[in-house]
Amino acid sequence: MNEGSRRPWRRSLAVAAGAAGTIAVLGVLLGLLWAWLTPTVPVVLTGAGKAQAYDMSERYVAADGWMTLLGLGFGVLVTLAAWLILRRDRGPYLLGGVVVGTLVAGHWVAPSVGELLGRGAYEEWKATAQLGATYLAPPEVQSLGPTLIPAFVAAILLTLLAGWSNDPDLDHPGAQPGWGPNHAYEPPSVDGHDAAAPGYELVADPESAAANGTAPGERITDGGEHPHREPHPPA
């Protein structure tokens, strides 16, 4: 079997870094969407600069729940986009770039952007409000798990996509192993004989002829990319 193409590592590294940076920036949109969908939390001022939630309902859980769901969708979308757009650069470098990008987007960028909205007004209220005053505080992510969901999804999905691809170079879906666009044609062997060996002929039967564009009864005498065909003499 011929070896696949060897992509320049500098190009692969540059593409991976670009993918990571782009995905990290897209974390801003994830944070804005999370802040818009997540309900605010009612709090009561209990002391100087201290507020406590007085409605211990599902609103605290909602912040983590929405981050988990949005992070799941975000991870799937950006991973599929990277797999399809960067077809010629698939491989371990792209996997690393997408995982790093989704980790930065989900763990740092999105929570920071989402929790920043309304934070200034909330801090000002805590500094100036009377004891016992109530307010609707902006949501906060309460646990670590939801922020890691995008990176986890990206790692799993890219690994599965690479495993399902039957082209060694990962850039030509549906190609036979070893017969991808970055490989030279390798003639098959029949009954242990090399089809390209001198004096060996392959005779196209009706079924293979229809699939390979040959006529029934033709002999294939050359194992090259465009084999020479000779009519098979009638029996």
C-alpha cells in the first residue's frame, strides 16, 4: 500500500492555531446567548455588599443547565464546521486546535462574557441599596462541568469522524483505503498474483465490467492508472 501525502507540519500547525483562535472568539456568541436565555436570580441584601438568594429554586440550576445544553450544541457545530471546511488539514493537529479552541471558548470566554452582562449594575446596587432590598442578579455558572462540555464533545466527535473515514488521509470521504486522492493507484491481486506482473491478465466479467467501465470479455494487461485493454478472443 502506498503511503498517504505528508502535509507540511508548519501549515498544519498554522491551521490548527487559526481554528483554535476562531473558535475561541466564537465563545463570545456562546456567552451572549447563554446570558440571554438564562433566567436572573432574585437576591436580597443581607449586609454591606452582601446579597443572598431568597428564592432557592431551579434558577441556580438553570444557569448550569443552559450552559451544558448550549455548550453541547456549540461543540457539535464548530467541530462539524472544522471537519468540513478544513478537509485538507484533517489530522491530529486539527484535533488539537479544535479541542483547545472549544476549551478556551467554553471554560473562559463564554462564562466571562455572559456573567459580565449586568454585573456593573448589580455591584452598584449592592454598594448603595438598603438592607433587605431585593434585586434580580445576573446568572453565574456554579460548577466546572458545564464549561468543559464543548471541548469534550469536540474530542469525541472528531475522533469518531476520523474513525468512520475509510481514507487514510481523511480528506476524501468514501474512498477505498489506500485509494484516496493522495495515493497512486495500486492494482489488486487475484489469487495471490500481482495484476501488474508481466504476462498476467485480468479478464473483466459482466458484473465488474459494468462497475469499472470495461466491456465483458476484455483483458486488462497493464496495472497502471489507465490499463490497456485487449479484447478477449471468443471461446
